[in-house]
Amino acid sequence: LLAGGSYVPIDPAHPQERRTRLVERAGCLLTLDAETLGLIEVPDATIEPDWPMPSFEDEAYLLYTSGSTGEPKGVPISHRGLADYLQFAQSAYVPADHRPVAALFTALTFDLTVTSLFVPLLAQGRIVVIGAEGPAAVRELAEDRRITWAKATPSHLGLLVRLLAGQGEGVHGIDSGDRVPDPHQLETLVVGGEAFGSQLATDLWRVLPQVEIFNEYGPTEAVVGCMIHRADPDELADRADVPIGRPAPGVELRVLDQADMPVPVGAPGELLISHRGVTSGYLDPADGDGRFVELEGKRFYRSGDLVRLSDDRTLAYLGRIDEQMKVGGIRLDPTEVEHALTAHPLIERAVVRLWQPTGSRPTRHCVRCGLPDNVPEVTFDEEG
């Protein structure tokens, strides 16, 4: 970044063909992976004082998000956007005299990780890299008593509560003997990526009574987070979800109806976001059709998120106005999955929807496809 480059994180678990395509689309000049890092020779040199610094408008990173055309959308973020966000996040989440010890356990392809990666270092803290994935990563977070600061999705935190309460049995990747002794040193939790239920917040305070919880909202196009709400136990009794709060410094918001007219307090509407760091557009300009609009002489991004303004001037997240989903905090457009499925020569048509299993554990699985019986509306024939 200091040398004026831009980084493009790509999941190494993705198929080689997909990774190659994303690298080519982004125009990457250098690819770093586990193999090439071991081959790079770093010369003994120092950066001269007159080393040219990147401009605020230069690209800092590019993230791919799910797209409705069947291909991921590339979202470039400028140095200005990144710098403004990090300045806001550091001041909001780290006290001036605090040196956080932060957990890094989410993928670099997830913009939530921008916070975990940069904010602790800018605050002169340190990062504990957790190499495990999935439930095993959350287990390491729960067991590591050095960690005082973390950013995670509600999906992560639901498991964290169970582990800290000694109830991790039955979770894939968690041994039945896993027990986490109290107390944990975790002081700050920044939550993002999904709707954050009030009951989950209450459960977190039950196992971590000292923890300060911030609910952060923001699409990738608006640079990680553009709204914040500090959760308060006294306010959650009458709320299903923790509010997404108020705008960060320099952020302007509009809540509009389908005719782009402001909605009254208490009425649902689409959230539009404007600030100087909002992405200038997509890697493929066609992906931005209709997403960016001019209002009152300012450029706004249509988030596609449905929100409601409360009497106390905080915003509550209500869901999507389209079919886009969130799975583990990751944006997923079902159309992209449908395109991938129908590319198979034996599939003529595909429909993708999100389902949630029932609370009970599956007792049967389909003998042909393996589908469990806790999928809503699933029934089994005589052959199983």
C-alpha cells in the first residue's frame, strides 16, 4: 500500500479456474501465494525519504462480491476511503490509552477483516493470527486468554457463547471434551456482516460481562462500515435486533421509498449512502447500473437494504429489497449460484433459496442425496 500498489485478496480454496479468472479481471501484476512467498528474495534496502506516496484517489484494494450476472463484482476502494474508515474505526473502537491484542481469524476476502487487520496495528497493538477455520477458529478465540479485541459476525458469536458457557458438544469441529475456563480477557467486540439479534447480545454479556459491543453496518461499496451503534443492555428489551445506529463522521444517509422520496419516521425504506470514500464504481462498469444516483448534488450508493428510522434517530436493519442473501456474513447473490449450476451440461434450470434448519438435530438423511430431515418441508418416501 505504501508503494502505491493495490491488493486483491482471492480465496485459495476456490477452484483454480475461478482464481485465474479473477486475477486476470483485476489485472494483477504479481500473485502471492504459499508457494511464491517462499521464492521471493527481499534485498537489503531502505526506503528513501522521498519515496513517492500514493494519492488519496489511488486504489488501495479491490474486493470481489457476489454478482447478479453470474460473475463476482469487483469493488475498488481508494486510499481516501480506506484512510477515512480506519481513522473512524480506531477512534470508535480503541480507547486512546489502550493497546489491543486482536484476533485475526476471518478471510482476507471478507471486508470485515480490513478492521481486524489494520485497526489494532494503527493503535500500536498486536494481532494474534488464528490459522484454523470455521468452528475450530472460534474455539481458538475462546481459548486464547491474550485476546482483548475481536471483530466477528453473529454466526461466529453464537458459537463463542456456547464455548464460553461450556456447551460446545455436538458442533462440527469441536471436540466433546472442549471446555473454556472463565474468565476471558475479551474487552471489545465489533459485530458486522449480518443482522445482530438482541438475544445474542444478551447472551454475550452473560458470559462476557465486561465486554463492550459495537454493531457496525456498511456494504463493501461504502468501505467496510459507515454506521455504528454501541449496544446497551437497557435498550434491548423491546428490540428484536441491535440497531445499526447512526452514521459515521462524514457520512450522509437517506431513507427513501420506491419513488426516491423520504419516508417518515417509523416507515421502512431503502438506505442510500454518501461519503467521499464510496467506491467510484465497479471493475465492470455494467455492474453499477442503477446503483449510484445523484441526489441534491451528491452521489449516493443504493445499498438495497431495507431500514427503519426510529424516534431516537437510530436506524434498524429490516432485510433486503431484493433476493441477495447473507451466509455467514458473506454477501451471496442467488443468481450467481444459479448461473454456475446451469453451466453444467446435465442441469437445465436451477433455483437457489436460503433455508434454515430446524432446531432439532437431523435423525435421517436421504439415501440418494444426503439431505437431512431438518430441512423445512422435506419428506421421505418409502425408499428413504
